[in-house]
Amino acid sequence: MAGLVGIFIAAMMAGLNNRVGALALADIRGALGFGFDGASWITTVYSAGEFIAMPFSAWFAITLSVRRFELWMLGACAMLALVLPFIQDLNLLLILRFLQGIASGTMIPLLMMAALKFLPPPIRLHGLGLYAMTATFAPNLSIWLTGYWADGVFDWRWAYWQVIPLAVISGYLVAWGLPNEPVQTSRFRQANWFGMACGIPALGFIAVTLDQGARLDWFHSSLIVFSLVAGLVLLSVYLLTEWYHPSPFIKLQIMGRRNLGLGFTLFIFLLVVLMSSSLLPSSYLGHVQDYRPRQMASIGLIVAIPQLILGAGVALLLYQKWIDARLVFGLGLLLISLACFSGAQLSSDWNGDQFVVPQTLQAFGQPMAVISMLFLCTSVVQPHEGPYVSGIVNTLRAFGVLLGAAVVGHLVTVRGRFHAEMLLNHAALTNASLSLFPEPAVLTQIISQQSLVLSIADAYRVLGILALLLIPLVLRLSYIPAPGSHVATAASSVPSP
């Protein structure tokens, strides 16, 4: 249990390291004197490193032992965090941040693998609740942490250094709590190394496409076109080799089970919908109201703090024999949808106080959706399949986060252009009828602000509708009884419901 707590702290550390680094990018860029375009790659390379590491981390943890592998990754992440603030060369900084992304990307999959491996069914849902907090608690807590480092202690370097004390605590618990198992050298001869050689660049190219696509105007950029084509070709080769290899890193055949194939598809769309609780409020408050991260902290904490209780509460609810996890999942999506439609009432008069209602609905809806989804998916796998499930879930999670940011960002951009044209046309039509008309510079500023407000409101509506459309698909999942019952035990052993 101590080792599991250490792995949980490491996973939370990885989530905070990613999100805080992205939110504090403006301060980092200003402190080091980097330009906007060059510094944007700092976030991209870290996300690419995380994405690359996730399918393979479980295999290396089993081969090298969970204890040894976790300690190595924690040490690498902490050492890189120590030196990153002192790097003045952008190229070197990108290399080191990419390596830190790889080290951090191994930690979140190990949390799910450890929960499935160490925890018996009567308490396994609580372990999955801890994993769910990496998707619900960490991203929203990051807003407060970013504000505290940038505007509280007034030292942007803590955006990197914050992981060091967490790595020390996690490393101590892992070293003390987990057994020191020998290295399984025979597994190195059995691994799909050719597939890995294709998979690593494939995932890196896809991460570049999704993270840099909006800035480079998507298919108008030769880099984005090349990255997308190369990524898809190499990914196809990687997945093909994994399908036929006797010892794959991820076992694609298990996706044929309804709760895994459909459940993981729902997971990707759910991650896109969850952008409504972090990306949209921060985009509005940052660009329209000129909020600094510290002023936006309450928006994230409204969602983050209740997760400390609600995660365990949802797990206890799913242990009740009369509860259908599919209905809890659907109710969670309904609450998230209501939060989106509440946020769609956005106007330029809103400030942080007006986001309390939608963020409160998010706080209740997110754990209900995420934990129920994890329960429905993991209940149809055997314990020895846990590493495969962990690799797939976390690869899809990294992809879903990148996809969600790209889709929502592109939607806001496209709708912003549409609203700007409509407002400009309306201003031209009313120009002759007004005795006092704003100066061109003032008019441009007004149109820019209002078009952004309207586009964010549109994004809320689209995500709210998407959440509603997912509910019928949730009800198509196979029913899984509460853990601990004889029926549940039998259902979890069925390979293909």
C-alpha cells in the first residue's frame, strides 16, 4: 500500500508537471527571452515525450521491476527539473524537456497497472479512483499552482522545481514499499523492437501535428502535412506488428470486447468534453478579462478540491449491488452537459464568480463519468492483462488530451473568424445611422473581444451536445454487477461479452 501511494504521488506529479509547465509558459518565455513561436515547442516536445512513453512503460516496468523502473524515472525527472530553469539555449531546453516528458509519461500508466495488480476486487475501485484523479484533480489544481509560483512566490522556476519534493517523497515510499525483484532479461529477446522503432516516431509526429497544427494553420503547413502522413503510416506499421507479434507491448485483440472497444472510444470523446472545465474558462478569463493564473485559481479549485472526497464517494456508490455503473456514467455526462450549457450563457460581463455553477456541475459529473468508465472497462479483463489495458488506456488518454486541445482550439478559431466577420458587417451597416461611431482601433478591439466571447460560448454548446450524444453509447456497454458478487466475478472472467 505504501508503494501504491508512492506511485500515486508520482502520477500526480507527472500530471502537474505537464499542465503547470504549459500554463506558466508565458512567464518562462519572458524570463528566458524566447520568442512565442520557438517557446511553443517547449509544451509540444513534453507532450510528445509523454505520448511516446505511455504504450511501453508497463512492459519496461515488468521487465526491470516496478520498483527499479519507477525509481529510475523519478530520479531522471527530478534531476532534469533541477537544471531546466538554468538552460538559456532553446534547443538544449527542448531536448531536456522532451526527456523529462518521457520520464513523466511512464508514471501515470504504472498507477493503473499497480492498482489492477496490487488491489483485490473489494477495494480495486478505490485504486481506479486514484487514477481518475490524475484526469480530474491534477489539471484543475494546476491553475492554482501556476498562479502561486508565478504571482505568489514570484519565482517562475518553481514551475519546474515543484516536482522535486514530490519525487523524493514518492521515491521513498516506492523504495520502502515495493519488492526489489530481479530483471527479467529473457523478455528483451521476445520484445517487438521493430514495432517500437516505428511506434516511437509515429507517436511523436502525431503529437506535433495536434499540438502545433493550430499555430501553423494545419494543412497550409508542410511540416504539419509531413508529420501527419508520416505519423499515420508509421502508426499503421506499428499496430500491424503489435497485432501479429507473440509478445506485444499492447495487446490489440482485447479491444474486441465490447466494454473495452466501445469504452475506450467513449474515453477519447470524454477527454475532449473535459476541455470545457479547464481550457474554456481559462481562455475566456485570460484573454477577455486579463486574469493572471492566480486570479483564475478559484475556477480550478472548485473542480479539484471536491475530487478528494467525490472520488471515494463514487467508488463506494459503484460497490452497491443495486447500482448500474452505466447509469452513473450517463448521469455524470448529463451533469457535464448541463455545465457546458450553463457556460454557453457566457457574455463579456462575466468574471470568475459566474463560473461557479458550471464548475460545480463539472466537479460532480467528472468523477461519476471517469470512474464508472474505468470500472466498466477494467472489469472485463484478467489480472495478467492489466499491463496491456494500462498501456492502451494511457496512450488513448494522452491522445485524447492532445486531440481535445486541438479540436477546441480550432473550433474557437473558426467560430471567432465567423463572428468577427458578422460583427464587422453589422458595424458597417449601422455606421451611417450613428452620430458617434468608434474609432477604427477601438472598433477592432471591441469586435475581437466579442467574437472571442461568442466563439467560446459556441464551443461550450458543441461540447455540451457531444456529452449528450455519448449517453446512448454508454448504455450500449455491457452491464457489470457491483464488485464482490458472484455474478461480477463470473462476468470479469468472460473474455468477450
